[in-house]
Amino acid sequence: MPCCCDHDCSLDLLRERQRGTLRVVLAINAVMFFVIVAAALYGHSTALLSDSLDNLGDAITYGLSLYAVSRGIRVKAKVGLFKGVLIFVGASVVAAQIVHRLQVPEVPLFDVMGLFSLLGLAANGTCLFLLWRHRHEDVNMSSVWECSRNDIASNLSVFVAAGAVWLTGSGWPDIAVAAVLVLLLMRSAWRVIAAARAELR
């Protein structure tokens, strides 16, 4: 059905571009969740586990964002609010894992950490590149951009932790990086929730 005006045509085109991008990044993150969580469990890495949960959260986030693309501002803001809560829950899960590791110390496999953090970096770098042009379009896409940017920082942190574990032969760098990632996720959750609440007012 043809558009009735140029504005409608451009809006439909924008939404279709957003949907196309979200479908691709959703698929990437869903696959990476299964890959990274398997590596985290095999390598006994809390930092890598936080990476995998981040991918799961992002996959759910992108699915919600697909739903919100053609909805109104209030629906997009509510989805953004849910994303913020989801990020907070992910951070809480990692925090619980850190507490467990403090009680049951274990040295993770640094080579597994390093290899899969680089694999995650390549995947998330691709997502960040795809989402770049959408980052200022609306609260829905800006919150997606926020999630993707966090992923890059997470991957780099895990790679640094892998090097530190190799140098020290200790599991403390893994725990320290995981703790930093918890703080990063908490900060991101607050920013997404605050932006969504501002839209709902």
C-alpha cells in the first residue's frame, strides 16, 4: 500500500531499517550467548559468565526493541524501562557469582577467557557498527545502542583479565573485572531507566 505523504514514507522506511538492524543483532547475540556461556562454564570464569549474560540480556532487549519499533513513544519508553530493569537483574546475577567465587576460589583458564573475549569483541563490534546510525533516532534505539556499547567495554575488560590471570596465576583479576562490569551494568541500567522515565512524564 503506497504512503499518503513523504513523511509517512520516510517514517516507514526508518522503521524498516531499524527492524532489519535489530533482527541481525538479535541473531548475533543469541548465538554468542550459547557460545560464551559454554566457554565461561568450561573455563570457570566469572568475568566471561557476565559477558554471556550480557549477550542474553541483549538478545531479549533486541527482541523487545523489534516489538517497539512501530509503537508510540510511551510504549517505547516502557520497553526502555524494562530493558533497564533487565540490565540491573543481569548485574545482580554477576554480583551473586562474585560472592560465590569469593567463598569458593578458583583460577579460571586464561586462554579460554582470552580467546572467547576476542570472539565476543568481534561479534559486538559488528553490532555496534550496525547500530551506530540508529543511536539518536529514539529512546528505543538509543537504549539498544547503550547496551551494545557496554558489550565492547565488557569484552575488552575480560581480555585484560585473561592477561592478568596468566601473569599472576590467580583468579583475583577475573573477580576484579567482574566487579567492575557489575558497576558498569548498574550505571547503564540507571541511565536507561532514567531516560525511559523522562519519556513517560
